[in-house]
Amino acid sequence: NAGVTQTPKFQVLKTGQSMTLQCAQDMNHNSMYWYRQDPGMGLRLIYYSASEGTTDKGEVPNGYNVSRLNKREFSLRLESAAPSQTSVYFCASSEAVFGGYTFGSGTRLTVV
Amino acid sequence: TQLLEQSPQFLSIQEGENLTVYCNSSSVFSSLQWYRQEPGEGPVLLVTVVTGGEVKKLKRLTFQFGDARKDSSLHITAAQPGDTGLYLCAGVLWLNRKLIWGLGTSLAVNP
């Protein structure tokens, strides 16, 4: 099925551990995004990549790094996880920057 | 600062009723998107409106973009349980081309 695929779907980390969230899209979209969604805070942009080879900070980039590996793949890395990073993470893609998004189904991350 | 206000925050109605949810701001948008998110899933794009005064219909859903491009509404006719979900609006600010999100309206349609 065409769309955005995120892995893993669930993850529990201990404080200080690191991990990478993977995202791939097969729609030939130029732009890709990482969001986190928290109750009462809504969707907040962590990082985005307007096109292959570029990345930019969003609203809440601290504690995260990203890599646009190629046009299809955009990964999010937590170098030293903190309880404040407990959240649901969504990857999304769009043909044009901030155009209509296609979202993945999310990664539910708990940091204990 | 939340620049995109959605109302109501929660709505619980019976199957067959009509409803309208709103997305308001003091900022001007070059375009506005509506999404529906079901529990455990990512948001799904319903529509994008780009012209002030524009009305778009998607089956029983009618979307309107305000004349001044500062607000939008979503009207659902004869709601069904399958309409249950979180309705999110997101606007691209005319000023700086950034996308901002509302917090959503959580809709429950009871059979």
C-alpha cells in the first residue's frame, strides 16, 4: 500500500538510552517531517526536510537529530532519551513544503 | 502561543444529527487543511482550501474558507458513527509560509 511507513510502532526506553525512528515514503514526495503529539499540546514540528539534502529545525528540535537518507527515507534519532520525550511521534510527507500531508501511523514512545 | 483556535473542543451527538466545527485565527492564511484522526492512527487529510470564500464538499462534509482567509468551518450532515474522530485544522500562514495546527475537535457520534 502506498503511503508512509514508520517503525517501530511501540518502544519503551530507559532514560539515557538512544534510538532511531525510521520513516519511509513511496509517493515520491519532496518534503518530509517529524512531529510529536502530546495531550493538550497538539502536533508540534520537530524537524523537517523540504527536499532531499536539506533539513531544518521546527518548533521543538532540542534532544533530537534527523537524517534525510535519500528522497524516500527520513530518520529521527534520540541520542539520550529523557522522560519528557515520552510521546507519540508521527512522520509525514508532502509533495510541496507544508502542503497537504500524508502521515504514518505513529510510534508510541515511553521513556522511563 | 496558540494561533489557531478550534471549537468546540469536544462534541458528542447522536447519529443523524448535523454539526459544525470551527477553526479561527486573527492571522491570514494562504491555505488551510482539514484532517481527521482516529485513535491509534495518524491524521488523514480531508481537504485543502486555498481561496477566500471557497466551499468544498466531500460527501456529507462541507468545508468553507472565510472570505478574509482567517477562519474555516466544517459542517457534517447526518453524522454517522464512522465520523467519530479528532478533527484537526492546519493553516499555512501568509506572513511566513509556516504551517500551524489547531488542537482539534474531538467528535463522538453515538449510534
